[in-house]
Amino acid sequence: MFPLIGSGTRHAKRFIFESQLEDLALHEDVLTAKHAVQRIEFRGSDVNLEGSPIPTEAYSGFLLCVLLSAGAACWFDREVMDKW
């Protein structure tokens, strides 16, 4: 049997991992938390995953890198390759 937490609180019959998964969804994103639920094979059905729907930090960093690379390539093509 899985250990239960919070015997006297409002979360009287919750498994230990539920609060960690909800915290992960709140601080990171829901997709990461759903992946964690699948990876640990969590069978609880009442996990409340609230938070950002997509990993905005990862996508924004990737998009910024692509835009900077495209800008550098355009600059290099105009400034350097025209002089050859």
C-alpha cells in the first residue's frame, strides 16, 4: 500500500507524489508533469495539474537561438560574401 500524507489536513487521502507532481506543473509546465506521471506510472486519477500549458522557457530559448542564427547568416552573406 502506498503511504498517505496529511492525515489531518484537507488533503487527507492523497498519495505522496501528488503534491510533487502538482508543484512540478505549477513551477514548470503541465506537459512536463504529465510526462512525469507517465514515467513513474502513477495511477492516481485526481491529480490537479495547473500551470503553463507548454514549456515556454525551452521554446523561447530555441526560438531566440534560431532568430539570432538567421540574422547572423544574413549579415554574413551581405557584408562578408559580397566583398569576395
